[in-house]
Amino acid sequence: MRFLDANIFIYAYYKPRRPLTSREQQMKDKAKEIINRVNEAEEEIITTVIHLAETVNILKHGMPLEPLINIILGLFMLDNVKILSVNNETYFAATELGLDLKLDPNDALIVEIMRLNDIKELYSFDEDFEKIEGIVRLPKL
């Protein structure tokens, strides 16, 4: 099982208004591959409602509401997708961890959730995770 960061969803689904650089296109293609494997139940992932909310807050500006809602509802229906709720204590602990790791609270929440669930691998394009001991960030481009 791997943690799936919001930016994977965003790269997979967001339709940019400008041409993508070759690196951005690579990221978009990789994100689509990951999402396809998740949708086909070839991959087990974990994420949180916080990271889904992050996804919605960005994608709502670039896609119609109904397809966006269908994406989110579809994730909740997949047996290979575990979506965790986050309580005050967990988010508080993650925010404090963020101070130590120099990560924003939502990225620190990923680290906290991964540690609590003994998960070692993360799908994310955020290179800040490279500096976190015990975490392997995928995909490598």
C-alpha cells in the first residue's frame, strides 16, 4: 500500500490552459498511469479526506462539478482505496511535525499518516518528501 498525495490527482485530471512543458507532460502521464492502476484495482492506496479536499479545491476551477463529484464518489467505492478521516489530535500532531520537518501541515500529515500506518512509499511529485527519512517518493522522473 502507498499513500497518494493530492498532486497526483491534480496532474491526472486538471486540464491546463497553456501548453505543458515536457516535464509537466511527463508528470501528467505518470499521474494518469497511477490513477488508472488505482481505478483498475491493480494498486492499493491510502489518502485522507484532507487530501481529497485539497484536490477538489484545485480541480473545481478547471472541470465541471458533476465529473469532479463522480471522481470523488468513485474513490469512496473502490475497495483498494482507503480514505482516512483526520481528527483534531492527528492534525495538531502533524502540524507540530511540520515545524520539525519544515513541511506545510498537509504534507506533514502525509508523513504522520504514513508513520502511523507503517507505509514506506508515497506517490507525490513534491520533492520535499525526498528529505524525509524512511519515505520513498514515487514516481521518479
